[in-house]
Amino acid sequence: MNQHSRFNLPLCLVVEEDIFTRTDEAVKQYLPEIEGKKSLVITEKFLHDLYGDIVSEIQSDYNNAEVFEVVHADFDEAVRIAKKICIDDIKVVIGFGGGRVLDVAKYASYVSKAVYICLPTNLSNDSLASPFAVLGTENGNRKTLACKIPTAILVDTTMIQKAPQIQTLGGIGDTIGKYTAVYDWSLAAKAEGKPVDDFAYSIAWMCYDSIAHFDEKNVNSISFLRTLARALVMGGLAMEIAGSSRPCSGSEHLFCHALEEYYPDIKISHGLAVALGTVGAANFQGRDDMKMLEVCRSYGLDLNPESYGIDKELFAQIWMRAASTRPDRVTILNNTELNREWLDEIYERMANN
Ligand SMILES: [Zn+2]
């Protein structure tokens, strides 16, 4: 072990068809000590109803685990679950769901020091393996909280094929965003006089490359879903190694944050908002923004802002406010004098692509 590194990696990562019918076989080789320990499955009602058979199977595989259905997916609920885990002597938490459920499960298991097994039901963004949880706090606000990456991650490609395709497209968007995120990270490191972590940097680039240059552009094929699952998990590991979200989050994410925080009426997933932000970010960085448009189009990911209810005026406003969402973050926006004409031009290119 390198004496200078201080990061955790998951003990196991399995990406396989129908793995959710036998997660215990995969996990217990790595974690034999969880045999017979009290366990809790964290999911939500909708998924419990939809995948009742799989949830029952998971319950019986983990010592007749109790099921908790998340309702609010906020900080208070995560802490309430953590309290229950501690009081009931639960040692294993199994998160079964999408981003909201998994963030609650991740944070609750972190606070209660339980083993956390992550079973995503879609591939909509890279938070499934990141060392952060985004939870609702007060008055509709959300906060990114540092926690631990999962102990084990199992991705069932058969399950992902059943998820709405728009969620998979979100995962592609979050991965494409690394193209501009690593560039902004380098800028920030230079400004702060610190080196970037070379391994986290390389991993993030490889995530981007694996999706941007994948030959078969069929978002429902098993081979593509395997690649996307690994790219999202590796993105989480890049954050863990870097000790921050910087390898995966630059100005394209500031666009997404501005959209989420200032314009909550625009309903768009995290990954799609990131993909929209990547075009402007690449343009400000003086890089090839047409490439972003081409890659997204090749997967059927629509980057016309109009399709999401964002007109020219709103698009400009979102970019103008983007830097204010995380004022302590150095990105290309610190060196960019945005003006309406420039933003309109980018909008036109996205709308007419
Ligand atoms: Zn993201």
C-alpha cells in the first residue's frame, strides 16, 4: 500500500446479466463475515411493487432482511434510517434503486458504519459509486455530503435493460461531461499551484473515451451497458482517489447546478443537464464542441435545449448564473467573459444540430 494514498476502493464490482438473483454468491466470497448478520434492504415503494420477486430474493439471501421504503430521500430520513440501523444492530445495508434511494442508503450506512452493498436499478449518473451523497436539507435545498463509496457494487444488466432509456442516456451525459471536467480540474490545479492526481485524471479520461469511442451505439445492448456501468463506477473511484468530485465535475456541472437550483420547474435529469452544459463548457475552453454534439447524437441523446423547455433567454440566464452556484470552484468560467451573442450562437448550434 502506498503510504501517501488514503482512499477506499470497493471490495467487489460485478457487472453481469441476472446478477440480482444471486447477489449473495458474489458478495459473500469477499465478505464471508456478513453471513447470518442482520441486514436491511433500502428501496422505494414503486420499485418494491415493480420488482417484488427480486426484493424477496434479496431478503432471503441476506438473513431475512427487513425492507425499508424511502419516501423523502432527504438528510433527515437518511439519519433516521442510520439511527434504526444502530439501534437494531443491523450490520449490512443493501441499497436497491436509483440515485435518490442509493444516496440515502449510502449516507445511512456511512453514518451507522454498516457494510453497504449497492444494487442500482438504472445507470442514470455516476453517483452510485462516488464518495458523496446528495440529500435534501431545508426549504427544498440539497447538499452534497462527503461519505464512503460502497463496499460492493453489483450491476444487473438485465435489470438496466428494463429501465427507461432516458435514464441510460443520462448516464451517457454524466460520462461525456468528464471531457470538460478534467480540463477545468487542470485549470483549477494550476491556479491553486497544486498538481492534479494523475491516476484520477487518467481514469476520468478513460471513462469519457470508453463511451465517446464505443463502436456499437446501441444503448440497450448488453456490451454497451457493461461498458457504461464500468465507466460510471470508475468515475466514482476517480473522485475517491482525487478526494474530490473535480475529475468528474467542472463548468458543465455548474450549468447543471444552476438549472437544478434556480429553475426547478425545468424537469430534466442530472445527466442530461450535464450533457447540455458540456457543449458550452467545451466552447468556452476553446475545444471542439461539435464533437460533444456528434457523440451525443450518435447515441440518440437530444441536445436541443428547446426539447427540454429551455429557450434562448433561459439558456443565457443559466450560463450567466452558473459560476455563482459554486463560487469557490475554479473553472473556465473564471476566465470567460460571457456575452449574450456568444451564448445565442452556442444555443443555435445546439438547436440546429
Ligand atoms: Zn454528475
